Amino acid sequence: MIADAFAAFVVFAAAWAFARWRQAIFLVIVVGALQDPIRKLTPGTPAIMAVSSFPVFGAACLAVVLHQKPWGAFAQALPRGRRPTVLFLLSLLPATVLTFQYGMAALPIAVIGLFGYLTPLAALLFGFLFARNAADIRRLVIFYVCFTGLLMVGSFMEYLHLGSDWAAIGTSAFGVRWIRWFETGQQVDMISGFYRSPDLMGWHAAALSIFSLTLLTEKGRRGKVLWLVLTALGVMATLMAGRRKMIIMPVIWSAVVLFAYLREGRLGRAMSLFTLLASAAAVAYAATGESNASSYYAYAATTQRDASERLLQSTVGSVFGTFEQSGILGRGIGSASQGTQHIGLEEARGWQESGLSKLAVELGAPGMLCAFLLAWAIARPCLDILKNATRSGGGAAALPIGMAGFIAANVGSFVISHQVYGDSLVLILTTFILGVVLSSSRWAGIEVQLPAIRSYNVPGREFAQTR
């Protein structure tokens, strides 16, 4: 019954997204988050429910294509990204053909793999066109932190063993229990709450703390106490997930934003942010009351000790190991993508966990090079936006700075492990925010130092063009 009602809501949301495409991202967030507890309450926990947000997102993309010119707008505003994007798309063709070395049974794997690369590009263009002003972005961020903060109740219920017989909480519906061992035989239970895995809960908890901190850094805005509480809740939930790569996300965000302020000599803003971070950490520590050696804090402390070894293995060891095992061309697109475990074609699946090794096994060395070229073409304007937003110090600067830090945090998480980005909501929202960052010179009113910027018009819209 609940699955039928949810399916009807997805159809309604898709229709609404097509009619009102700027509201689609809110519906994607709702559907993408609710699909997990509803799936756990559905007999058999059907895996197809994990992509419930795709119809909503697809309807919105169709509306954008029909009413806007997304590629033309992006290519004219950021011409240096045009050629790398085309090269990257072309590199997907041989990688897709290579997947069929396992026969036509590998078709679903190729489809899943293509979705994993085409969806981020579509979400980036969608995010690039989304914002008309800073108020649009602020409404989105506030909606996300309030909605996600509400869902985090499930994580604390699981931690406190409340409602443990309710299938919507935890992972009992999947017949598994997640435990993390560390040090000398010590362990912590990995919490997932309403989400289907600790990875997903940890990512959303980290995003909750990052976006709440972003709202806290805005000057002259109300709700400071609420954002501080939500930041602390996000930090605690990130620890309870038991996934150190998620713990690193708020750390990377803090380091990027603090460095940006210090680099421009804005010591006052840096000290204010440091104070906010310390306050949130103090609230999180006091709220849990954990201080023994087997606590989540003790497990989180192992991150510093193992970080360099894990980073080296993720960036170098796994990539060279992939090429030694699978060859310079890899094994084909989708071979390391999440979701392919349900296909039943084990010989077509790789073991790669880190983001770079995923690119290596799926795209091969040529495709991986094209991916790096595209990443650099996008990173350069992001760095310019971060630098100039920090320098301007205007009232709207906190949003693009915070979102640029969010992208940096996700880059760090992806390098270590790509698995959480197999989730449709995580993948769409991350690259959507990247598109928002790239368009921030328009909606935030911040001058970005890109060569020869001038205005041009797309029907009903105005953008900045770089020559």
C-alpha cells in the first residue's frame, strides 16, 4: 500500500517537475530521501526503488531542453569547457563497446555505467541554469538542511535503540548489520537511520553540517541558533555513520574555506568561522557524553593515523593495480558501478572502490585522461570564483564560498571511495551544486576574473560570456 502511494507521488512529482522545472530539485531531494525508508518497508526491498528520483530529474531535464538552451548557455559562458566535455563524451563510446565483451547480457551494466557519467553532466547544466538570484540558492539550502535535519531523527533513534523493531530504521530489512572494528578488537555499530546504508546517512549528515555552517557564515541573517544546532546534529550523525571518508568531508570544507579567508587576509572572517566550528564541535561532544576509548570519537580519531596510507592506496596503488590487472583500456563502462551487483554477471564486475580506480577500470587510460581534462576545465573557474568571492566579502559571498567548499569536500570523498555516488540523489545534488557554483558570478553579484567577460542573452535570461 505504501509503495503504491509512493509510486503515485513519484508520477505526480515528475509531472510537476516538467511543468515547474525550477522546483524540480526540491522534489528530487524529497523523493531521493524518502525512497530508502519506503523501500525498507516494502516486501522484498525492490532494488528498482533506489532510482525513484530519476523520473523526476528526467522530467525536469526534458523541460529545460525544451524551454532553455542549456549546452549553448554553458559553452558560451565557459568556452574552455566545451572541448574537454566533447572529448569526454566521445571517450564513453569505446568504453561502452568494451563492456559488451561479456555478451548482450552486459547491456544493463552498460546502461547503469552510462547513467553514472551522463547524469552528472545533465545535473551540472541544470544547476547552471537554476538560480536567478541568491534568494533561490538560499531557499534551496534552507530546505535541504531542514528536511535532512528532520530525517536525521531516525539516526538518533537507531543510536538510542528506539523503534528497533521498525524496518524503516537501520538495515535489518536487508538482513545485514554494519559493524566497524578498530584498534585492538574494539567496535562501533554503523548507523544508517532512515537511509539504506551508513554511507548514505554519513554523506547526508556531512552535507547537513556543511550547509548549516554555510548559513551560519552569512552576515545579518536570522536562525543562527537553529543552524548551529543542525550543524552539531550533522557532526554527531557523521560520526555515528562510522565512515571516515564522510568525517573528512566537513574537515576538507573547513580547511578550504578557512584557507580562502586567510589567503585574502580576512582574519576576522576566519576567526568567526573557527569559533563557529569550535562551538558546533563542543555542542556535539557534550550532547553525546561519550568519552570512553571505544566511542565513536575514538574511532574517528583513527582517521588521522590512517589517512595518508589510505590516500596513497586510493590515488596510486589502486590505479596501477587496475591497469596491471585489466589492461590499459580497462574492462568497460559500468564494471565498477553501484547497482551492477543486481545484474548477476559477476565476471563483468570490478573490485575498484576509489574514484580514480573506478575511472581507470571503466574508461581506461584514454578516458581517464579525458576525465582529468574536463575536471581541470571546470576546476579553474571554480577556483577563480572562490578567490574573488572571498575577496569581495559581500553579503552574498558566503553562499558561493560554502558551496565551493562543498564541492572540494566531495572531490576528497570521491577520491577515497566512489560508492556513495552510485546513489541518484547524491550524484544529482553534488553536480547540481557544482553547476550553481559555476553560475555564481551571475546570481551572487560577484565579479569573477575570467578573460573578457561580457553579457549575452538566452531567451528570457542573461549570462556572462568569456571569450
